Amino acid sequence: MATKIKCEDISKTYIGDGVTTHAVKNIDLSFKKGEFTSIIGPSGSGKSTLLSLIGTLDKPTEGKILYDGEEIMKQGKRKIADFRFEEIGFIFQQFHLLPTLTALENVLTPLFGRKVNYSKQKRAKEVLEQVGLADKLNSLPSQLSGGQQQRVAIARAIVHKPSWLLADEPTGNLDTETGEKIFELLKQLNEQEGCSVLYVTHDPNLAQKANRIISMQDGIILEDKDVVVL
Ligand SMILES: Nc1ncnc2c1ncn2[C@@H]1O[C@H](COP(=O)(O)OP(=O)(O)O)[C@@H](O)[C@H]1O
Ligand SMILES: [Mg+2]
């Protein structure tokens, strides 16, 4: 279980059609297990890129990311996929649910082909209950509201018990009230399950409720501050 993630001088450059984009530039950052961190910044500032690098979905062009001292991206594909399965849960703005599968089946998808020491069905029901959808197990995404669909996506992100929850503008498609409830749910998972949350948001009101706020602009970190609770 990775208790610390350390980004050492990481950069990500996209090259295509004669255009070079420095999406992330020489970033040094550390994250400790148990923290709830907000990442804010204007569109195009590199937030999603940073999150996908931390989540091992993409590889930095330069620099390295250490997970308890280990550079996972140096491993083979299989090892990286295993690491991601054990450690990381993702939540996106677009819920990315499979439309023909029920809520329960969607939540089960990360567990397909995986050997685990618990009952998959029982675990999937348990997390759907945890996100407040005990009565929607057999509903299709089209039969659920936006907020409920995001709850299914959160259940799917935590079903395999990851230590790190990476959320990329998860409330971006939701109204303010529903967004706040989703935020509270993630806060609760952070406090009760101890999983670390990296929360990308445009909403300064939500960002303020984290333990730490990182502001990005043009691929760099403008500010990194702890939130003092008075
Ligand atoms: N796959 C990609 N190919 C080329 N450019 C990309 C790619 N992904 C992101 N970018 C560019 O990198 C910059 C940062 O993007 P992104 O990380 O998505 O920012 P944010 O999430 O803060 O809006 C933007 O200029 C974007 O256009
Ligand atoms: Mg983004």
C-alpha cells in the first residue's frame, strides 16, 4: 500500500502536428496518505495531465514519480496495471458508465478477471449502499440522475479498495447542490476509509474544504498551501 507519492521534477510535453504543448513543467510535489487535496486552476493549466501522470495512466516525458520510493512506470505493463488496480481509483467529470450494464454490473467491472479475497457481489453491493444507492442496484445509467450516476462511478472507483482516489472535476456536470453532496461523500470516504483524495475542481467553495489546495497555471504550481481549520 503506497503511503507516499513523490513527483520529482516531472514534465509532460505533447508533440503533434508541429505543435508542442508543455502541459506540465518541472513539477515537484509530494502527497501523503490520508490527505484531501484540491487542485485548482484555469482550463488548460495541466490539472488533468498531472492527475493522469500520478494515476499511472500516462508517463512523464521527464522526471519520475515514486510510490513509497518505487518508480512504478519503470515496470512492465502488467505490473503497472496491477499497481493501478491495487492503489488507484479514478472518477471523471463524464461518468463513463457502460450504458447497457446495471449499476451493480458497472461497479463490478474493475473486478473482472481479478482474484480477490472477498465476495465480489457482496463488495459491490456494499459500496453501492455506502454511496446511498442500495435501492438502485438493478437500474441502468439512463434510469438514474446525474448525481446518482456519479455515485455509481464513485462506487466503481472504490470497489477494489484503492488507497488513492483521483477525481477529475467530478462535480463539473452537476448542479451546485448535487455537487456539494458528491463532495461530502468523497470527504466521508477520506475520513472513514482513510483513502487519500486528489480533487480537481473549478469551484473555489469546494476547494476551500480540502486539507490542502494546489493552484496550477500554465503547467506549473502557483501555490501549494495547507488549509488551516479555525
Ligand atoms: N493528449 C494530448 N495531446 C496534446 N495536447 C494535450 C493532450 N492532453 C492535454 N493537452 C494539452 O495540455 C494542456 C493541459 O491540458 P489539461 O491537462 O487537460 O489541462 P486542464 O485539465 O487543467 O484543463 C492543454 O494545453 C491541452 O490542450
Ligand atoms: Mg482537465
